[in-house]
Amino acid sequence: MATEVLSPAQQQSVWSTLRSPGRLRTEILAGLVVALALIPEAISFSIIAGVDPRVGLFASFTMAVTIAIVGGRPAMISAATGAVALVVAPLVKSHGLDYLIAAVILAGVFQLILGGLGVAKLMRFIPRSVMVGFVNALAILIFTAQLPHLLGVPWLVYPLVATGIAIIVFLPKLITVIPAPLVAIVLLTAATLAVGFSVPDVGDEGELPDSLPTLFFPDVPLTWDTLTVIAPYAFTMALVGLLESLMTAKLVDDLTDTHSNKTREAAGQGIANVVSGFFGGMGGCAMIGQTMINVKDSGARTRISTFLAGVFLLILVVGLGDIVALIPMAALVAVMIMVSVGTMDWHSLNPNTLRRMPKSETAVMLATVVVTVATHNLAYGVIVGVLTAMVLFARRVAHFTEVVDVADPDPDTRVYGVQGELFFASSNDLIYQFDYFGDPKNVIIDMSGSHIWDASTVATLDAITTKYQAKGKAVTIIGLNDSSAERHQRLSGHLSGNH
């Protein structure tokens, strides 16, 4: 029987996956692997934020289940994250858990508002070099996050990690029915229990909850003072969460050759954070490492895997916590190291690629990586990367503008031609390109090879005209295209002031 060939979009269909035992098995196993990988991460992020591990674990459960239903990017994993933990840690230290939960709920409201205002459309202004830097920085952060589990530990940890990596690398060459990371976790856990190895395990990371999450209403006064305390943290959380989520969604789009609804994803993140807050969770956003495990390593493509990751997480920590606590951290470290290796864009670091790539593009990528790794905040890295790209682009485009002496039709007339895109960066030097003293009494400036983009250029043209008039010479501007002519006519003569 011929194998059914499905398009990438069809692979994302929940209903068709439910009717396909093979694809459904992939989604179920992927959800299980992700759930196992979420546990130590959520506990670690809870510690960073200064809250009980249950706060991070409940956030991961509620975020994953909610985003599976309301999110715009199928198969992407959202849960408690380190970036959010870093943002809220000072608030927890100064005001406690109730203020944190209030801030999480408000952050979700901010994300809903930003999603409705179309913030997702700003993704088009993020250059490819920033995306490459984002991916490479994530790979570095994922790897460095494993170092505490590799330093100052029993020597048995190292062969266990090496064995786990070997299983993940070589098993897919023999069998692909079961995700290699799941096999590595099961086999290494069984080996440590059978032989009695004494190595760090999940239980050492923190106490697992023994009850289901319940509705939680923060005990904070509904006053303006409370709002002024939580609003800055909530807004920063909202921006960081949206930026990480939308960037991760774009990465998954490229990996799966599909397009996701970024506006719905932005709103979904808001809803998920509101739900997380009302169940006592610390909030979060998309997780690149767990998403890569789900999509790239396990082959998941639908919302089923995301939903089951949350459900399995709750079952594991509440119902099977005693068993999960026995999983050696070496197994999870091996999984995350391979996620790091798979996340890195190695092609971008190839010497041949670096030689061919414009230096400005490489500078943008490196700026994104350095700032992200130094601050452990992806939002800062992306913002610096985008600003660097804007500055370098403006500088490059500014050099494309030139003024040439076109003709001298008669002794009393000189014709200049202006070529290039005129905006604040390129038009500032335009005023120095003319010979105000030596030119004849009639000067014609031909703008047919250029375009006016902003008021700065109109102001510069006015200044040029004024300088010539001060010398008793007349200036005529010709060749403006329709939009440039409209902008020039509307603004010319109205931009000077007393300052």
C-alpha cells in the first residue's frame, strides 16, 4: 500500500492526526519527552524567581494546556521560562508571591492588548541576521544552563551523559518509532536504579507538588499604589514573553515549512498568562529548548503534543512524583545538550559563510549573541541586534546618495542631479554638495533619480534654497515623483522655527 503523502499544513491537522495511529503515537511520545524535560527546567526557574517549585510547575502545566487551545503556532511549547523568572525575581523579593501573581495576570492583559494592536506585525522588521543571532544565543544559553549539572558532581555523571548523547545520536539510525530522548531517559534511569549509582536526580532539584493546582486570587489591595508597583514588571514581562514567543514561532515556521498566526499567538500568550496567574503560576512564554525537542527531535507537528506535554507534566509530578524524582539529571542534561547542538546554526559559523557575509550582517549577529548571553535575556539581545541593524543600514544607505553636475546649458544656469534615497541620515550632508559661491544665478536641482522620505530632507532642500537666495541666486527643483512632490509641497516653508 502506498504511503500517504501529506503537506506540511495537513500534518498540523488535529483531526487527521487522531485518525492516524502512527502520527498520533508520535504526538503522544513527543508530549511525554517534553513533559520530562520541563520538570527540572520549571523547578530551576522557580528558584531563580524566588518562589516554591510548585509555582513554576503549575505555570508550565497551565501555560502548555492553554496555549495548545488558544495559541497560533501548533506544536510550540509554552511554559515557565528563565527570561520571565529574571524579570519578576526583584518583585518577589520585595513584595512576595501575591504581587507576583497579580503582575502575571496584568502581563497577560497587556499581551492581549498588544496582540489586538498588531504588535505581531513588527516581526517583519527583525532582520535575518538577528534571527540567526537569536538562535545561536539560545543554543549557547541552553548549553551553559547544563554546566551546573556537570561541575562538582560524581564522576559517574560523565559516562552517563556520554551514553545518553550516544543513544540520541545513533538510535534514530536504527529505529524512529520511539523518540531517542525518551529512550535515553528510560534506559539511563533503569541503569542507575539497577546498579545503584548515586548520582544527582530530579528529586534533588526541589520538592514536587502532591496536589492539583487550584484557583488562586492574589491578596493585594486594589489601589493605584499596587498598580504602580506591578505595572512595570507586568509590562516588561509582556514584552519579553511576546518577543521570545514570536521569535520562536518564526523559527518553528521555518523548520516545518508552515505559516502560523502570530496575532493569535500573541493573544494566546496573554490568555495563557492570565490562566496561569489565576492558578497560582508564575507565568511564562514559548520555550525554545522544549519546542526543539518537540518539533525537531520528536517530530511532533500538532497541538496534541503541546496539550499532552502539559497533561503528562501534571500526571508525572503529582501522580508519579516519587518515580520521576529518581530520574538522573544526567539523562536530562544529555537531552538538553543535544538540543543545544541541534539549535545552533552551524552554517552561520562556517568560515566560508563568514567570508561571504557582509561585515555588517556578521556584526548584527554577534551583537545579538553577545548581549543575549551576557544578560541571559533574549529580549535585550534582539532589541540591541535590531537597533544595530538599523544603524548600519542607515549608514550604508546614506552613502548611496550623491549630487552630480549634470549640465551647464548656458552661462547663467547650472543643472545638478541628485541620486539616491533621501532621509535623515542621507540628506544631512546634502547641503554641503553645492557650490553656493561659484554657481551662476540660476540653479536647477533635478530630483528624478531620488526619492524624498521624510521632513528632514524637505528641511535640507529649504536650507539649500535659502543659501542660494542669500547670494541672490534662484533655485528650481524639478523631477520629483508624485509622493516626493506631495511631501515637498506640504512641508516646504513650514519647517523653520525659532530654535
